[in-house]
Amino acid sequence: MRARRISIPTNTLLTMTDVYTAHIDAFARDHLPLASAQPAFFFDLPELRFPERLNCATELLDRHIAEGHGERMCVRSPRGIAWTYTELKHQADRIAHVLVKDLGVVPGNRVLLRAANKPMLVACWFAVMKAGAIAVATMPMLRAKELKQIVEKGEVGFALCDHALRAELEELTLVMPVLERVVCFDDPSPVGLEALMKRHDAPFKNVETAAADTCLLAFTSGTTGPPKATMHFHRDVMASCVCFPPHVLRANENDVFVGSPPLAFTFGLGGLTLFPMHVGAQTVLLEKAGPNELLDAIGTYGATVLFTAPTSYRAMAAAAKERRLGIRDGGPLRKCVAAGEALPAATRALWREATGIEIIDGIGATEMLHIFISADEAEARPGATGKVVPGYRARVVDDAGNELPPGNIGKLAVQGPTGCRYLDDARQQSYVKDGWNYTGDAYLMDADGYFHYQSRTDDMIISAGYNIAAPEVEEALLAHAAVAECAVIGVPDEERGQIVKAFVVLREPHTPGPEMTKALQDFVKASVAPYKYPRAVEFRAVLPRTETGKLQRFRLRG
């Protein structure tokens, strides 16, 4: 049994500096950034004024049963699982008992979760919340080397894992004594999670956690190097539910959510679990969620709300039109949300033409938990991400942190009810400055308060003295009928400092070659200022992306 950070008996609640906490294991509190290094937090909306004691499982799951809505459908999957809110609570309660009584988990311990999007993963997540522990959800495709970094960083002692994915974690237990127990679900053996759950049938009394107790370690997706662990409280989880969803998304209890982002990605956690369950809706979880699987699921389950990346919308547009899935053609789909990367205006127009639905674009960050700039269907503007979501504030600043007037490109800085708290990481000081969260994005705000994405701040191309935003060149290329996907970066050049280089994935039957290169270059010159055209073009079969669908430009730089 590993040594835990326990300073008082495990049946007693801690009080640290007169601040209530339910955590017995003080690891998270001990590794928070100093208060001076954290951003300023604001709770301007009445619904953001949370009580001192708050458990998000109580608010998102147990509340519906208490209010008499337990028989509403909650979560479904293609494997035939269809759980009501009452049934999900029963599953989560049993798992919580296993965590506490069989594994010895105490409030504040970290529990790693490893599975594709499926109902048992949601049940495990809520069980961790109920037990007052901290969920560390991981992408299914991670391997032992990557999981080792996460276990080390979070000093993770327990894991609940899909039996099909157990090999990588079992390998770690041989070399990492900190990882005490790995219990698998969908495991028919006597030591599987389901067998342990059968021992417990009584309701679980949720731990009375503090609103400011950490409940989630969310690891960044690694688009810019080694992943960082972001720390989120119970109040952060609930804040994400009362800002973007009611003010921009406006879903209701009759909606059916579906999407592609993994639940280990905060975009997926919000869009496929937190947001539907906050309003008492249902969610459909797909273990494989490529364009074809998403299209099938929309039709099969009558999905009304879709969360996925811009690249998926582009790939699905023709088939969605043919299948008449949009509300304009009598289909079920009525709301579509894009995030994770910039939404090209061409993709927005393509999807609208195919379905009649205006995509709700948004920018969020793992550090901020979810979307903080967006616009609903009525206020959406091509090429603009949107306006600041109620509850947040944002500005565009120069290198010294001075706010720039509208029309100027600068760094995006954000404040609100959520913000960056890296777990024991020196990079905190570069993300948070003077109380503001610097997301690493270059933006322009227009005179009407709309924010227009330019690039990542480290992706701005400076060629012969000109500032060139990669997304603008990508937008021009995507308008060409031969281009399926593309990515643009700056590469060193002795004469110009940098030149624009495009990596292009072609649609069939188009083929790479000098003629296609010239055709694309001429097309871009005719669409935007000629100095922005890609002087180098490399054709690829695929582009490097994270498991969440984000483009990894740093891998294109070699």
C-alpha cells in the first residue's frame, strides 16, 4: 500500500487555513499554483454564485432523480445500452462503493479512467465525483510511455479501465508502484469491476465536497509539446454548464446529443456529458466516431445536437445533404457546434448549404475547461469565432499586455469563472499574466465586438516584412475543389526570413504534381493578396492530428 498524504484520520474532514475541503489526500491542494500566479476569477452571473459545498455529481445526476425525472433516458450506445438517469445513478453508486470499500480510495485521491466513449466510462466518472476523488481521464490511444507521464505527474494510485485497453496499464504496474490497483470493466472474471459491483446495491452518499475542491485533472492534448495537467474544481464543472450552454447553445431536455470528441478531452466531456445532463437530455456515445459513424448515429438515434471538429463537418457535408439529416429537410439535426480548431468560412458555408444549419463556432481551452467565445446561429458571422460568452471577458493585447483598439491583431487574454491552474508546472507563469489567461491565440476584435481568429501566436508567418496568418491561406486553399484538407506553416528562407508552405491532402481523382501545385498557387493569388500565396506545396495522404482532431503543426515543421 503506497503512502498517502493523510494528515488526520480518514473519517474527518480537513480544514486548511479556515477553508473547508473534503479532501483527505491533500495532493491537489498542495500542488496548486500560488494564489498570486493564478488568474483573477469572476462570478458576475447570479447562477455562478455557488454554495461553499458543492459536488457536481449531485447537481448533474442525482438532482434529476430527486426532482422526479429519473426515468428520462440518459445515455445510449450502439452496443445496446440504454440507461435512464436512475439506472446511471445506480451504476455510479455501485462503482463508488467499489472505489471506497474495495480499493480504499479516499477523497482527493486520483483515479485514472481509460476507455473509449461508452456508458461505463460515464458511470466511472460520476463514481469518482461521488467519492470525492479526482478523475484523470485519458485518451484511449495513449500508450504506456504517455500514460507513465500522466501517472507520474498526478501521482495516480488507482485506475478504472476498459478490459480491451488494459495491456498498457498493466505494463505500468510492473514498474510504477505508485499505481496500486487497476480494475477493468467489461471484464467477465471474478476480479472485474462488474463482479465487484455486485457486492454493493445500496445508494451511495455523495461526499460533501467543497466547491473549490479539485475534481478533475485534464491533460492538454499536446499540440505544442509535452502535455500539462490542468486542475479544475467542482465549481468549474458547473460554471461550464451555466455559461455557454444556456446563453449560446440553448439545448433542452428533449435534445439528443452526439459527437466525436473523446470524453477525456474537455470539449467532449462538456458536449457529450456535462451539457446534456445539466438539462436532463440524453447523450449517444460512440466508440468510433468518424464521419460515417456520426452520420449513421444521427439517423438511427434522431440526434438533434452535434459536437465535432470543423474537418468532420467538411467531410460529412455531401452525405448529410444526401441523407436529408438537417432540420431544413425534415431531418432531426438542429444544432451543430464546432471547436478544437478554427472553423473556415468555406466549411461553415458548405455545411449550411448541405443542411440549412448555421454552425455554432467556439473557442475554448483545456485550461479554461470549455468555450468562452462563441455566437449562436442568429449572430454568427463568417470568419468570426463570435463574441465573449456571458460570464467571461476577453480582450486583444500587445506584447506588454496593453489592450489594443478594434481592428488590430494581438494576443487573446481571457478572464471568467474558470481559468488556468497547472499542476506543479513552471509554464503557469507564461499562461497567466496580470490575472489574465493568455490562450496562445492571435486574434483581432472588430468594432462590433466579434473576435476573428488569426493564428496561434507562435504560428504567425512573417515573410519579407509581411504578417501572414496561416488560417487565411488555408481558407483560400480549401475553397479549391481539389483540396480535401490543408495546413499552412512558415518555413525558414534566407531571402525572406520565412516563406509560406502548404501541406495539402487532395480529393480523388486529383493527383499531386507540378501542374496541381501551380493551379493551387494561382488560385490563392486570385483569392487573397498575392504575397500570401504558398511558395512551397507538399502533398500528403494525411495530416498529423491529435486524437481530439487538432492539427499538430509542430510535427509539420520536422
